[in-house]
Amino acid sequence: MRRRRQTVWISIVGVVAVTLYAAFAAVQILVLNPLAAMPGLTLDEIRGRMSGAGEAVGQPMVLGILGAGVVFAIGVAAVAIVRGAHPIVTTMCFLAVLAGGAPAYFVAAFGPGMALADTFMIGGGDASHWSLVLYAISVLSLLVVLIGAVVAARRSDLALARS
């Protein structure tokens, strides 16, 4: 029963972590990056000029892409809880979802970044350095998953050698 309770708590924390990641990514794409790209203009002024130039911010697409990660995390939690997954396996699954946040962020940010670039004749990359937080979380999550896989494989090899 203790292991199942751990899996439930890890699942709750995992879903919250992925949701916070997605929410911060949305704020980065839709608020922080435009403000950093065009200092001195308000968000309303930026969006107004983009609209006047025929460019869309792409809010539904951004929220859809990032929201898919949250739905995926809920699915991981449901499967882990129903199947009684080991807490370590559940943790690794959520870390893998967080690692996948970087490519999802890139895809979600591409359209709005290009819309900014086309409107203001600037580069389409991140002007706000807050995206580095998202990339760091994803890279660290991936490293932990890879290290965990190596450790698990080594333990398995040791167990086989002892038998």
C-alpha cells in the first residue's frame, strides 16, 4: 500500500510540475518574449501592430501545443496509478515528459516568434532569456532519466552476474 501511495503522490507532483512548466512556457511565449523583443512598447501596442501587419499572436496554437503536454501528463498519471507502477518508474516517466517540454516549447514558440520578426523586422529567436529556465529544466530532466537508465542497467547486469 505504501508503494501505491508513493506512486499517487509522485503522479500528483508530476502533473503539477508539467502544468507549471506549460504555464510558464505560455507566459514566456505570449508575454515575456514580446515585451523583451520590443522594449518600450506595451503588450497591447505590440499585439496591435502585429494585428495591423496581418500577423497573429497564435495564442490558440500555443495553448493547444502546451496543453497537450498537460493532457499527456494526466494520462501518464492515470496509467501509473491504475497499473500500480513502481514510484521510480513513475518518476522517470514524468521526467521524460519534462524533457519533452523543450521541443514542445520550440514548436509552440516558432509561430509567434516569426510573427514578431515579420512585424518588427527583428530576429525570430527568443529575446527574453527566461526560455533558458525551460531548456535547463528539460536538459536536467533528460540527464536524470539517462543516468537512471544507466544505473538500472548496471544493477541488472550485476544481479545477473551474481546468479
